[in-house]
Amino acid sequence: MEIFEIGFLSVRLLDIIDILLVAFLLYKLYELLKGGVAMNIFLGLVAIYLLWWLCVKVLDMQLIGALLGQFIGVGVIALIIVFQQEVRRFLILLGTNSLIANSSLTRKLFNWNFQFQKQIVLDVSPIVKACANMSKTKTGALIVLARNSDLKFYATTGDLMDADVSKRLIESIFFKNSPMHDGAIIISDNKIKAARCVLPVTDNTEIPAHFGMRHRAALGISEQSDAIAIIVSEETGTISVARDGELNADVTPDELEAILKKEM
């Protein structure tokens, strides 16, 4: 359906929808890449493409055009390899938040394996109380709450426990003289699956300098999965929450409880 004309060009409703969809995808691409080294890599790839276009299309430089053309020819494969983490994060977000993943029919068909929705509701009360107490004593802590992904790979990097979640157990794990206080605990299905776990560290360069390795590890696991990570700072005692690659710093215990009840 034609809406209006600009000179010899006719603009249809589908053209406007097409432009809006492309703009939305570019915005989401920017959100995924901003703040990390991936943005610099992306700009480098754009520079190579512009150089190839200038040499081949404008200046007709055959030799350098042929060399750059070989690189451009495998562009899709190179993009997947270079932006592996960003593609993984995009697919996780798409699979978690899409209409297909959230439909009741999909959950019924694939619940036996993929578990789009947890059957056990997490009791957040002992977690919030433990974080509040550790915040008062400035006890450093890193707690990862699994959602759709059970994080089995990261659980195997630590000491397996499979213990019931309790305030006293969480505080004892992160007590400074405890042999398991270093690293993260992973909670899934109302169980502390493992302690002293090693998490991936984010490569986001926009993180303030006063945030330590716990905050960077929390952001890293939230970028590579749909998990929620809670951080208690050892220096300041402040509580922070990382989810979907974003960090909410300096939240109160009440705010933490509201976030967990909403997200879990």
C-alpha cells in the first residue's frame, strides 16, 4: 500500500516498517556491543570494509582489493567467531524473552528438557537476610541465582554441595576464614548447588574502577546466561545486583527483595 511519493520514489507502509525494524536491530546491536572491546572490533571491521570499497569501487586498486576481498568473503564466519560471546548473549535474550519461548504450548512440548520455566519457586527471604547481615559486617559475597539455565558447567568449577538454602549457611560460606569464601555460590531449585565457583569476567571497559573482581564476575555471568548475580562489597558493604549485563549498584535489602521476587 503506497503512502506517499518523494520524486520518483514511492514509499509504502512496508518500507516504513522495514526501516523501523532495521533501526531497532541496529540499536540492539549497539546495546550488545557498547562498553566492551567488541565495539572496537566492530569499528575495525567497518573500517576494513570501507577501505575495500574505496580501493575496489573508487580507485580500482586490484591487488589490495583482492587481498581485502578474501577477508570480506568469509565475513559471516569471521563475525560469528569474533563476536561469539555477543551472539550467544543475543540468542539467550531472544530465547528467554521471545513469544515462542514464553508460550504455554512451547513449555508443554519442551519442558522435559529445556525447562523454560522453573517449577520450584525460590524462597528469597534467607538470601536477602544473609545479604543484609553481610552488608553490615562488610563481608564480601557473590551469589548467583540460576533461572532457565541451571549453570551446571560453572557449578563443576567449584565444590558441589546440593544443600538447602539458609541464611546461616550462606553467611558461614562467605565468612572470611572459611575455606570456601573465595568465589561464588550457585543457587538453583532452592538448593545451593556449589560454592567456590569460578565465573567468567566481563570485558566491559565502562565499569567504574572502584568495582572489584566480584562485580566483574557478576556482570560476566549475567552476560553469558540469564542468571541473576548478587554482590556484597567487602570494601563498602554495599549490595549490587547484576542481570542481563547491567549492574544495579547500592540497592537496599528491601529493593533487593523486590527485584528477586519480580525476576525469580
